[in-house]
Amino acid sequence: MDSIPASTSSIATTATPPRFQIADGTIESLKWLALGLMTVDHINKYLFAEKLPAAYELGRMAMPLFAFVLAHNLARPGTLASGAYGRTMKRLALSGALATPFFIGLGYVMNGWWPLNILFMLLASTLTFYLVEKGGHANCLSALVIFVVGGALVEFWWFAMAFCFCAWRYCKSRSTVTLAVWMVVGASLYLVNSNFWALAAFPIILASQGVTIRIPRLRHVFYAYYPAHLAVLLIVSTYLVKHA
């Protein structure tokens, strides 16, 4: 067999940029950072009526970090073949359902249930990734339907789902165009947050590729923590109301 000319090989390499990769321990640390920011944000929101200085602003980074961690993990090679999409969707659906009574009980919802909590946003985003990765016109059309309908039902709406999708595409392709679109989508979260603090997640995400942190991965902690911390906040907020 004839060898591939060097120029052709170079073009092929250039056309397929390396995947955006972060060390497993570093990804885990980003998840813990997001967990801490979310907790501070929820304490501020549900117990202090959003009056703690800087807590709301810092909390705007939690969703982008969670979205990136999910997108990065699902952009790994072999995700489709390994069945990781299905396992992730089952965990998100279960944890989101368990959290729903507490999420509703804490208030800040309309018509008794809307919007659905962030785990359902991550669930809809994961299903979108899965359908796009499977490929084909029918699957891509289904992904678009999930994006449109799901975005209308969940926290942070279509802006968050678009953020997740762009993060997933960037982790797969490392495309400069995708990064630019992703940042524009991040800026669009201003329409939800009334500030641009979501953009503060980008320097952390991009710099994390050059940092190696060695901590163990605790796979199921977040799925258990999310409904549990909402339950605790509901109990505490109910107590504070009764003893006000």
C-alpha cells in the first residue's frame, strides 16, 4: 500500500483538532466548586431572601460549571457505545424527581411547579447530546424538539441548554468558532441572571486544562446531595417562618 503523502497527513491532522481534555481529578474539583457555589446561592435565596453580599453573583457560576462538567464527561470517546448516556439520564431523572417536592415547597415557582429544577435541564441536555451523537435526520430533528420543548420547562430555559450543547461540542472539537458561540451563549444568560457573572466560569474552565488536581471521583454524591440539601433548606426555612 502506498504511504500517505506528508502534506495530506498534515491537512488531516489540522482538520481534526485534539479534544479538549481535563484531568479527572480537576474535573471533580470543578464539580465540588460548583456544588459549593450552588449551596451558597441557595442559602442566600431561600433563607436570606437574596440579601447576602456577593452570594447571588457568585452563584451565577454554579450552573455553567455543572453544565461544563456534564458536557466534558459525556464528550469522552466511547460514551455512546458504553451506554453512559442512558445511565446518566436515569440518575438525573431519579434525582430530579426526588428533589421536586422540596424544590416546589421552597417556592419561587409558578403555577405550582414551573420551572422544573436544574437536574431536568441537565437531563434534557443529555438527551439532546445523545440524539445528536446517534446521528441521522430523525434523531437530529428529535434533538431539536427536545431543545425547544425542554428549554421551555426547565430552569434557565433555552439559554442553559444552549450553553450545555456548546460546551459539549467544544469539548469534542475544540473549535474556535464553537468557543466563540459558547461565550456568546454564556453572555446571553444575562437575560436570566441580570448580570454577566456566568462568564466568570470561562477563565476557570479554560485554565483548568493546565492544572492537575488529584482527588477521588465520588460518582453519586451530587445526585444524592441535590435533593438532600433542598430538603434541609425547606425544613430550616419552615422553622424560620414559624418562629419569625
